[in-house]
Amino acid sequence: MLDIQRLHMTWVLGCENLAMILCRDSRALFSVQDL
């Protein structure tokens, strides 16, 4: 049970980090296109 909980937390944190990276990259991409 603890392993599943730890795996779930790792997956959630990983998705949050991935979303933040994608948002930052897309924002940088849009700013480059605006120039």
C-alpha cells in the first residue's frame, strides 16, 4: 500500500513538473514567434 502511495505521489509531482516545463516552453515559443 505504501509503495502504491509513493508511486502515485511521484507520478503526480512528475506531471506537475512536466506541465510547468511545457507551459514555460510554450510561453517562450510564443514570445519568439511574436518577435
